[in-house]
Amino acid sequence: MNYSLRNTRLDELEWLYTLNKESFLDVVVRQFGEWDETFQRQLFFSKWDQPRPAQVIETGTDRVGVVILEQLEDCNWLHELQIWPDYQRLGLGTTLLNNLLADARARGVPLRLQVLHANQDAKRLYERLGFAEIDKLDHHYLMEIV
């Protein structure tokens, strides 16, 4: 699936929160038992107090997701990959992850990410692409691919 990336704009924060909620509501409820709207909004918006390396994913003129990738000295760290549910299971996530992996390999570093324990669909996608679990944290699996 073809896509383009562009930097996020501050006027998109509410849209990004809605995307976050659409992407994680079911997973958060499965893992923690509830979605506390006040807590989730506070957590989400606190992450945007400082500039983030976030890019909106677009197909044509449609905003369909966000990717937040940070290039660290020892790895490329994928903070977020969220795709609007209507655009999931169409190959977009696989294509994007393969491109992120190619960029990490060009730098000679692994691509790392965390995934909530309850987000088994995402974990299976990462495993299918070759990511390995390198640690099990309280709420997340830490995964990487070299």
C-alpha cells in the first residue's frame, strides 16, 4: 500500500488523540480493565509537552495513522505506530515496518519497540516480520529486529 509521511502539526493533537483512543481502547481495557478517559488524555497530552519526532501517515489525501520514530545512538526506537482501524490489515503496517527496518539496517542498528502484553495482534505482526522478544516488562514486551 502506498503512503507518504509528513510532520505532525500542533492543530492535529485532538485528531491524534482520537487515533490513539481508536487504536488502543480495546487493548487497554483488556490489559487494565478500563479506559479512564481523564487519565488517558492526561497521559497522551503530557507526551506532547516537548517536540516529538512524529509523522502523520497519509494515503492520498487521507490521514490514516502516525509513526513516532527516534534515532538513538544504539538503535532506532519506534515509540508509536498507530493506523486507523479502517486501514489496518491492508499491508500498510507491514510496508511501513519494512521501510523502518531498512533505515535501521542502513544505520547498522536494531529497530526496537514495546508492545502491550494484551496487544497480541500487533505482537504477531512484529514476530511475523522477524522481531524477537528481548525482555518482558511489567506491561510490555520489549522487541527488536537486527
